[in-house]
Amino acid sequence: MALPPIDPALGIELVAERTLRRREASVSVVIPAHDEEATIADVVSESARGLALLGVSGQVIVSASGCTDRTAEVARSAGAVVVEAGIGKGTAILAGVKAADGDIVCLVDGDLRYYGDPPLVPLLVGPILDGLADATVSDLYWRPLYPQLWLCGFFAPLAGTLFPELLPKVGSTPWTGQRAAVRGLWPDTLPEGFTADLALLLHWNEHAVRMRPVLADDWMNPQRPKPDLMAREFELLVAHALERGRVGQDEVTPLREWFSSAHRLMAEYEPGRHDPQRFESALLDRSLARLRARLRAA
């Protein structure tokens, strides 16, 4: 049977001029920080340098999240406005955004060392000022290369199944805290802990007209194990999918069974034994195949 033709320009209004518009906007850089006295001065100064390179009015705010060291003192000495916040990244983000007066808010982690030039702030905010995006997420270059287990074993299979429109918007490091958005895209509530980063992605997926990844350069930050975080992110994704009718209640148990299976697949990786890139590729295939099998059986 012959298939009907598809007009490649169907529904597209072709115009011979630029339709996007540059924004004139002020920028607030919000830096959530918990006990980051060793790095916070550099992050503040690089953020201020980024604002200067953009040539916009702005401010650098450090949201000191339950700090027990000299983070707040060092940040003030480096020129930042400091607001005190309770424990938890989401709590710190909300406090910082509330204190910000910029038309655009840019998040930069307080423990990040970024080696690229220009610094992160103009990299993230520039496309928004140029009218190319209303929200950006940094697509960070991995240094050194090691398996992106969370991405290949968990996020890409699950989010790609439940919210397939999300994946091309967030790049290869959607977990990153380095991101920016126009003022109206920042929600009034967030989970208090580290699931705030994922909650922001889901919120922007619904409300941003153009959320786009931005290619970034070399970087480093401390590796701090968060053993329960992936399970909390799983529950957040599934709850969000249930609320929006992407899955039914009868699929929740098979999804939980898949999560346990995917976790075991990720735990198979052994440095020195496995080639990272080959392991990542095989992990994505295996995890996705198991997810589809569980849902077919539901």
C-alpha cells in the first residue's frame, strides 16, 4: 500500500527575515554554596568577569546553605551579595533567586572550577540575550573521561521513554547545576535537596519555549557520593509522569523493577577492566531494552 506524501514544510511559515529578537536585560548570578570557602572566591570573581564581558548590569549572589565554614565571609570579600539559606540545594536556589533582581538568573555551583574562556556566565546567558533561547543548560566536557552511568543507565532510558521531547533540550550532562533562564521560568517551589536540578529541567520542559544545551569546556568539581539521589530522582520522574498522564498507575511497579535492574547494570562497571565508552554504549542498550520489556509486560 502506497503511503501518503508528507509535505516537509507542512505547518511552517517560511519567512525571509530574522524572527528572533535580542533582549536588553539585567543578569543575576546565583551561586548555591555549602562549605565552599576553598573555591567560592574564584567562582565569584569569574562570575563577575562574565557579567563584565556581557556588558550588562548585574549582581553576583552567594546563597550560603547552612555553612559551617568561612564561605559567606570569603564571598563577601570577593564582592558577592550573600544571603543565608537553610540546608539543601533546592533551598539555596530558591533563596538566591528570591534575592535576585535580574531579568535573567544564571546558576553556577560554588565548588566548580571551569577552565574554558569565556567563563560560564556569558556562555549560558549569551544565547538568552541573543534571543536564541529562554533557558540554557551547560553541556559540559567530561574531564577525565569516565562512564556517564547516570545518563546512560538511568536518565536517557527513563526520561527518553517518559518525556522524549526532553532529551534533545538538555544535552549530555543534564544533571549539571550550571544553567540559566529568564525570570519567569523560575518556579516558586523546588525540592529542598539535590533533586532540585532535575525538577528545574522538568519545569522548564513544560514552560520554556526554547530550552537548549550550550557546549562547554573543561571543568572539575569534587566528587561527592550521593548514594540515595538516583532513587529520589526516579521517584520524581515517575510522579511527574503520572501527574501528566505519561504512564498509568499499573506501570509504576514494573518501572520500579526496572530501576533495580538498571542499578545492578551500572554497578557492573570496573575501572581498568572496562573500556568506558564501550561500557556506556552497551549500558544504554541493555538498560533501555530491559525498560521496554518491563513496560510491554505491564
